[in-house]
Amino acid sequence: MGQDNQTPPSAPKNNMLMGILCYLGLLIIIPYLMRRNDPFVKFHIQQGLVVFAINVVVLVFRWVTGPLGILLNLINLATFILAIIGIVNVVKAKEKELPLVGKFAHNFHI
């Protein structure tokens, strides 16, 4: 009855889902199209774009130069770990920059 003036309970879960999608490769398109004006989601879109950009660069290097072995595998492992850190930050409702690469997120103007 008295809940008419409160935020719907699904709103925080929706932000959490959208934030998690930011770190799952091409799925970043969904939060970008649906919630890019939300400051929390926008922050994680920018962070996720950094991780995605690194993955794309690694993929291009593999196409151009062939497999470079351990170096590219280490970079892929690092981006996987960064994505997990980003997801943990989303679940904890934090806007915390990712280690080493988070400072580059401000270059993505959304």
C-alpha cells in the first residue's frame, strides 16, 4: 500500500545486470543501448569498453601475426581477470577503476 513513492525493487537488479553485461564482450551493446544515461551503468560501460578494446587488439594481432603464444595468452588471461574484478565491483555496487587499465576508461565518451 505505502510503496507507491518508492523505487521499484527491480531497478537495482536491472542496474546490476546491465553492469555485469558490460564485462561480457559484445554483450556490452545491451547496456549501452538501454541504460547508458544511468551514471552507475555508464561507468561500467566505459570500464568494460577498455577490456573489450584490449581483447579486440589481441584478436587482430592473432589474425595479422599468427599465434604469438604465451604473450597473447597472458594478455587474454589478464583481461579475463579484469572482467571478473569489474563484475565483482558491480555486484558490490562500487564504481572502482580497474587496475592498470581503468584510467583509460575516461577516453570513451558515451
